[in-house]
Amino acid sequence: MSNLLVVYHSRSGGTQAMTDAVVAGATSDEIEDVDVRVRRAPDAGVDDVSWSNAVVLGTPENFGYMSGLMKDFLERIYYPLLDKTVGLSYALYVKASTDGAGAVSSIERILTGLHWKAVQQPFVIVGDVTAEHLEHCHDLGMTMAAGLEAGIY
Ligand SMILES: Cc1cc2nc3c(=O)[nH]c(=O)nc-3n(C[C@H](O)[C@H](O)[C@H](O)COP(=O)(O)O)c2cc1C
């Protein structure tokens, strides 16, 4: 059994919809040997990351950065986990209204410091969430879980 952790923040529902699709993909019938844990950013911590074999992070872009609560999560885990989670596989999704690049780069900078390994391109939705977007999120979750199941991550 491998463990996949999903940590996210959403204030107005966009990232929540993405998260629901990611989790649906990761827990779909095709996936049998992956335990999926979903945590809102304020409820996630060192124990959750230590438990996991791979992590998926979802955040809105706020003020050209990740959301404050996602930053708080990363602040709380950074030093306790520094050098302890080297090579941990992760994927990232972002909900923005006009851009998204600042959220991606701010998270990537911190995860580079932790030496986590991006195993998919960040997925950014700018503007309204469409069915196609949610399908992509579903695939993102399923790919992460399938990669764990296959022992790739
Ligand atoms: C305080 C605040 C700041 C925001 N700053 C940005 C921004 O810098 N760039 C952007 O593209 N969208 C920005 N937005 C829009 C949000 O990213 C967008 O509404 C997103 O869908 C929110 O995600 P959520 O529905 O999961 O809360 C901002 C929204 C808020 C409330």
C-alpha cells in the first residue's frame, strides 16, 4: 500500500472543485493499492507529509502568490522536514482568475528548497472551471495514484 496526500486551500470553491476531481481520479476503481488522504491546508502538517509517498498541492493564486493558508502549511513543515523528504514526488494545481504564474513559482521555489520532485507539469486554470479542466484534474489524480501503485514514485 502506498500513500497519497492531497493538501489544498479554497475560499470560493474553484480549487475545491479541482480537488474533488483530483481525489475522484486518485480513488477511482482502477486504483487499488493507494491510500488517499485529503487535508485542507490549515489541517495538514508534518505527520501527514511524513505518512505520504507522494503529495498533490492545490491552491488559488492570491496577490500573485500561493494562498496564505498554503504558505502557512509550507512554513510549518519546512524546517521539521528539511532533508527528511528529499525526492518526495509532488504535483501542483492552481486556480487563478487572470494569471497563476506567481502561485506556481512561489510554491516551486519552496519545494525546490525541500528537494521535492515534480512529476507532472503544474496545472493552472485561469478563469472559469470547465468540464475539460475537471477531466484534466481527474487524470492528474489518477496518474499520481497509478504512479505510486506501479512503484514509479
Ligand atoms: C484576495 C484575492 C487575491 C487574488 N489575487 C489574484 C491574483 O493575483 N492573480 C489571479 O489570477 N487571481 C487572483 N485572485 C482570484 C482567485 O485566484 C480566483 O478567484 C480563484 O478562483 C480563487 O480560488 P478559490 O475559488 O478556490 O478560492 C485573487 C482573489 C482574491 C480573493
